[in-house]
Amino acid sequence: MSGKGGVGKSTVAANLAFALSIKGKSVGLLDCDIHGPSIPKLLGIENAPPEASQAGIQPIMVPPSLKVMSMAFLLPSTDSPVIWRGPVKMKVLKDFLGQVRWGELDYLIIDLPPGTGDEPLSIGQLLPHSDGAVIVTTPQDVALLSVRKSITFAKTLNMTVIGIIENMSGFICPHCSQEIPIFGSGGGEKTAKELGLAFLGKLPLDAAIVESGDEGKPFVFFQKETATAQAFFDIVNRIVDEIEKKHEQLRRR
Amino acid sequence: MSGKGGVGKSTVAANLAFALSIKGKSVGLLDCDIHGPSIPKLLGIENAPPEASQAGIQPIMVPPSLKVMSMAFLLPSTDSPVIWRGPVKMKVLKDFLGQVRWGELDYLIIDLPPGTGDEPLSIGQLLPHSDGAVIVTTPQDVALLSVRKSITFAKTLNMTVIGIIENMSGFICPHCSQEIPIFGSGGGEKTAKELGLAFLGKLPLDAAIVESGDEGKPFVFFQKETATAQAFFDIVNRIVDEIEKKHEQLRRR
């Protein structure tokens, strides 16, 4: 989750789910951005209609073992907006959790829309025992402001915060190789420290990531040799470690 | 408005309002992003508490003639999230329009949160005779996807679309001066043409804009000699022209 839009939540969610799936885990990816679902576009599965039967809705399968559900699959066209108020959205999110045939999963990754309104509130209430929230931010002050809101939100709902990812952290000019901090750099790490939270890692602002999203080819697979993908794998490992640490603590109690 | 978050809606809204105010107009700026209000931060008026009396809420005055209202003014701290569902938000937006002492205005600029949910829907219904919506986008496909949703949304609500602004369009490396299309370039203009809408102009991805926002110093005033500010003034003039064209047509009827 994140308080601010456009920080890379969906890109992180799609690549996190894909990376776990490559590691051999059974993974579900639920796109809870009802108004602006972008997960199907990022995974190149925009034109995949999910099948519904009496047994429930079948999620879209992405090899090797990723199951995806999104509002985008249910719209007549990509131009169609979802002009809904909160209560209707709450109902759909409930169905996405309860009526979709997820089967046995190791991980369910949920991509939330920005803010602290109906969607994150519904998910927090419907899944009180989730492993927690990964907060994505960019380094500029305006974004960090909303990180603090997201963290207070998580606390209010008794939701664990797994940690913070700093996205769009610095930019390397492809022509002269100099680093340029367009949105600043280091703000996410500083905020994590201030709030006593795990810092999960940084991802650079990278035109190749934008392109991979537009082409529907997750960079953790299609550009796996790049420094950006390597940085992302480190983040995935840290997330898994944090979750296992939490489970270990729960077992000891 | 825009379907996607993080495309620069608030930066555009704040600088548009400020630019009109510099031109001698009486301008109101209403921040309708209840969960992630950033207008006060962008204008450097975060610590200004609005006064409320029986006559209504007094908006915050920014010289020369800008009146600002935002949820941020009403929160106990910048860390406080607003954990509200739709119906409560609808009530607050109604008060922001009806209970705030805007006085006589030439323009009321409204900054909407991303998407097509409660806030844009409420504003569309509460202000059926607005001059219309300015759509802000970035050039990558994922953003353009949501532009089309916003436009269908506007049509559904009988709201005029004034035109499209393409933000973060190309980046000039400060070291080697080469242009790098991080988020692509030209996608906003192409989409405007395809949909038969006015293209209002492009703004580059500019670290100076990010910094001006973090410092609360609108670039149309504090960096008015730069190419970016000049590009923005052209956009402001085009918006004013489009609105006047519309009024002219209404008068002739």
C-alpha cells in the first residue's frame, strides 16, 4: 500500500508476485484498485476473461504458478470507468476474496489503490490476520508525508508493517552515466529509521521498468540480469525473511 | 483530474491556481484529496489553521488573491490518516463547497484524487455546471489507459473535458543535456488527438519542480524565468481560452 498514487505499488506488487512464483511458490495476486486496475496490463494479460461457474470465479493463470484477479477482467473495455461509491466496492472486494477459486496459496499479494479509504479499510477488516503491509514510496517529501499516514492507518487497524520500499530512487543517465536524484534519494530509508521500521530496499528510476510495464513483461523475469532486477530480488528476500521472522515469533508464543 | 495517481494533478492544480492569481484573478483552490491532501505542502501553508465561525469556514489566503481549502488543515497532525468511507467524504466535500466562505471568485480550481470513485463523482454531481475537467497524464501506456477511463467518466456525468496536459514528458539530463524519455513522450498528445480533445501542452520531468513542491514554492512564481514555467504559462492561457470559447458558445445560444 501507499498513501500517494503513482509511486509504483502495482509494479512492485506484480514483480513481487512474479518473483515468488519463479521461486516455486504458489502465489495469488489480487488487484484491489477498482478504478484504476493496472496489474493485467503490467503482466500482459489484459485480454484474458476469467471464467465464472457455480463453483466461483476462476482466476487468470500466469505460468509458472501465479493466479491473478482484477476488476479489469470484468470490464467491457479498457476505456470503461468504474463509477462506484464505497459500499459497492466493498462487496466486490469481498467476492474477490471469497468467491475466487484461489485454491491453496503460499502467498496472496494484494495491490491496493492509494489512500486510506474504502479499499484498504475493507481489506484490513476482511483479512485481520494478514502478514502485513509493504509500504511503497518515492523519496520526495510529498510522498513521505503520506507514508506516515499509511503507517498510522496500519497501526489503527492492528496491521503489521513489513517494511518500506523506496522506489524511483535516483536516476542514472543512459548517456553520461551520472546519477541524478530527480525525486531525491534516501528519504524512504530515513523515514523507515525514524519510525523504527524495516527498510526493504531501493529501486532506481529506470526507463526500462516503465517500458517493461507498458509491454506487459515483468522485469524480474524479462530483465533478470539487470542491476534493478537484482535489487528487486534482494527486496523479495527481505520481505520473505520479515514474514518468516513474524511466523517464528508467533510459533514461540 | 486523472485516473492514475502520481501524475502531477496537485502540482498542476496548485500552479494553475497560483498563475491565475498572479494574473489578477480572484481564485479559489479546493483540495478534494481527502486521504492524501498535498496542496498545503505544495504552497508552503501546512501550518495554517483555518478559522471557523458561525458564518462558515474561512479559507486560507495566499497572496495576492488565492483562497485555499484542504482536509490537511483540519487534521491534528500531518501523520494522521483519514480513515473514512465514501458517505462521510461526500458530506465533507459538500461542506467544502457550501460552508467555506469563498466569496466572489473568477475561478475555482478543484484538485481531485485519482480514480473515478466517491470524490470525483460527488464533485461532478454537486457542480453540474462546472466549466469542465482538465485531465493530467504522464506519457506511459499505463497512465494513458486511465485517461480514457476519466474521459468516459466525464462524458457519463455530462462534464466538459477542457483538455489534456502531458506531464513528466521527457527529461533533460542536467549533466550532458541530452533528452531521455523516462516515461516516454508524446502519448498525451496522441491520445488527445485520437479522442478529439484539446491538447493543452507538455511539461518536462524536472527535478526543480519536485524540489519547488517539497519546499512549498510554486514554480510559476519562484522559477518564473525557466522554460518549464514558460511552458506552464502557455498551458494556463490555453485553459483560459478553452473556457472562454465555451462561454462564448453559451452566450450565442
